[in-house]
Amino acid sequence: MIKVNVSGCQSFVKAADYKKYVKKALDAFDVLDGEEGAGNDFLGWKHLPSDVLDPRSVEPTKGYPVPAISEGLLEECEAVCNNWKMKGVDLVVVIGIGGSYLGARCAIEALSHNFAKQLRAKNAPDVVFAGNNLSEEYLADLLDLAAERNTALIVISKSGTTTEPAVAFRVLKEFVEKHYKDASERIVAITDAVKGALKTLATQQGYKTFIVPDNVGGRFSVLTPVGLLPIMVAGFDVRAILEGAAEMEKSLAVKSEDNPAVVYAAMRNLLYSEMGKKVEIMVTYNPKLQYLGEWWKQLYGESEGKDGKGIFPASVNNTADLHSMGQFIQEGERVMFETVINVEKAGRSVVIGSDEQNLDQLNYLAGQHVEHCGAMAQLGTKLAHIDGGVPQLEISIERINERNLGGLFYFFEFACGVSAYTLDVNPFNQPGVEAYKKNMFALLNKPGYEEASKAIQKRLK
Ligand code: PA5
């Protein structure tokens, strides 16, 4: 279903070193498999694909009041879609930040027609995102859009206390309440089963609520209602996403030197630890995959970047970025390697025509598919970057569709667990994210932050 090819790294590493790192990755695989490593109370994602498809077999989370995955979850999501369809909803605002929006955005952008918004040919609502920034202009513009459309909201926060989505939700909730008599039926909350301000608010207001399982961290939550509901609302087949992920879950569970997650984890850790390759660039060659890079950066950045360690995850979308970052990648500081997402088959077909005058001198391409030019640009770049000292990993899927996207989600999550344990860090916490929040709360005079506020004011004098 996916293939990991490390031949573009071979001229950079010694076979014996690769063997050593495969052994390390296999040991890390055992830690993940045995569920005894750091953060092992956040491993609910490992069985999500099969659990969501067949919730009857799900064991309740220890000491937690509700099952991690409710039976009939997908039917409940369908009911929300149908209810909003009956109301004529044509705009759904998904409010969330980090793991509470990137997976859904990645899937919706990957699966949508590039010009769906302009074509207006869809029979599903437009899904837009909010709560992932604190830009006043963005929210004001969004209110303009909401005023023109038939609007509903999905507010997502596992903790239920994150400031960015909370601010956006307060503004948009007020808008919905002002404009619709059935406001509470136009708001769905996705949050913890018991904790957090959002849970309290949703219960009081009687919103339809979905649960983020306690044992699934934000960046691993795309296959919970966090990702599934917005993707379904946008009109895509979430069962196929789950089936693709379940297939991957099954194949990655087998411990072997050829397990694609082991291969990926071993090679990236070898390049990082022995070759000074501190930056990994995810390279995509299709504008629809730009948000795969954004989702992956959060997954790997938050999971591995701690204790003074970690590969810095970056992303480029080619061929556009060959004309911006290409120079640096070819000849700048030699600290990076690339992980290329290779899509073997195009979803559409456009053939370059012949022109009698040939003023643009492109007749040598007449009769070729545009995708062929793209493939040659990709191959040419691979060879040039290897010559320039940039090792290449390649992850191939046959085409962009729900199944393969589900497979990629699960592959990167599982490989992240293996890779972080290879690096000896806890993949499932993010203590560093609190530092900016503490300063922001102090600067905003949030109750409880008086001492921090005084200290920061002194520092700023
Ligand atoms: O991976 C994580 O846990 C984080 O990136 C969260 O997804 C992000 O901070 C949003 O948190 P919450 O869903 O609690 O609002």
C-alpha cells in the first residue's frame, strides 16, 4: 500500500551503520508494541482504525467513565451531516488548533478538487477553519463569509481550555446565536468526556458532543471524531480512510527489518545521529498535499523535539519551492535530508498540445502528459539533490485517495512512535508548548497569573 525506498540514502551511509540503526529501531518497535515506554497511557491511537470500524471489541480505558470509542460513532457523525443538510447548511467552520484541526485540513485539501470553492459544484458544505490563530482580521473576514452563508460550527479542543479556539468560538457562537433560532443544533463540540471548560459549556448548552478518547493525544487524533467528523461533513468517505488505516495497522504490527516504519525510523535516526542531518524536509509534488506536510510537521516536531534533541521537520511543495527553497537545498548548509512523497498515478489527465508556430519552443513536449514533466522534474531533482549532499527517502503511494491517505496517517503515526523511542524521547507529551502560554496569560492578566505578570512586566521595563 505504501513503499519506503531508502536507496537515495545509500551513498551517504555505511551498511553496517544502517544495520545498527535497524536494530535500534526494532528495539524501539518492541517498546511501542509492549506498551511499556514513556507516555504509554497515550497509546489509544494504535488501535483506532480497527476500533472505530468495530467498536464492540474496544476495552474501556482504565479508570475512565466512558468507552474510548462509542458504538455507532460513524452513524452519529452521519446523523450530524444529515441534520445540517436538512437545514441547508452550506458553511461549516471547524474551530481548533494543532492536532485539533491539521488532520482534517490535510485530508480535506488532499481529497478536494483544487478549485472546489470557485466551481461551487459540491453537494457538501464548504469547510473552513478558525481558532488556529489570534488574527482579528481573519475572524472579521470569516464573520463576513458566515453572514453570507448558512453556517454551522464544529468546535474541537481535547483539553477544552486552549485559548485560540476558545476565543474564536466565543465570537462565532455569538454570531450563530444572533442569526439562528436553532443555534444549539448548529454547534457540535468535540472534547474530553468529563474535563475542561468546553465540556461544561457544551453540556449546559445541550450541544451534540463527541469524545476525544482520553488515551489519544491531539496530534494522533485524526482518526477520532476530531478528524472524522469534519472530513465526513466535507463529503469524503471516512470509512475508506479508516479501512486504509486499518490495513496499515495490520501490516505495521509485524516486527521485521522490512517493516516500513522500522526502515523509516532507522534511516532518519541514522542520518540525524551519525551524519549531522538535523533537518528533514517533507517534499510533496502536488499542491493538494501541502497540508500533509503541515500535519506531519506537527506530529514529528511535537513528538520528537524535546530534551535538547530531535530532527527539525520542514516541508516544501514542489515544483513551486524549487524556485524558492531549491537554491538552499542544493547548495546551502548541508544539514538536511528529504522525505519525498511520491504519488505514482495522477488523478486527472491533461496532455500538452502541439503548436504549429512553436514560439514557446515547447513542441518537444507535445503529446506528453503534464504529469510526465512533473515526474521528470521530480527525478531530476532527486539526482541533483543527492549530488548536492542531500539524502533522499521516498514514500510512495499509488494515488491520492481516502484509502491511501488513511494508510499514510497511520504509517506516520506508528513510525513516529518507533522513531521517538529510537531517539529515547517520550513521543506523547509536549511540555515545551506551555512556555508561551504562561507568558501570554501573564501579559493578558489572566486570573491566577498575577505573580508571573509582575515578573514579566519587570523583565519588559
Ligand atoms: O498534539 C497536541 O496535543 C497538541 O498539538 C494539541 O492538539 C493542540 O495544542 C490543541 O489542543 P486542544 O485540543 O486541547 O485544544
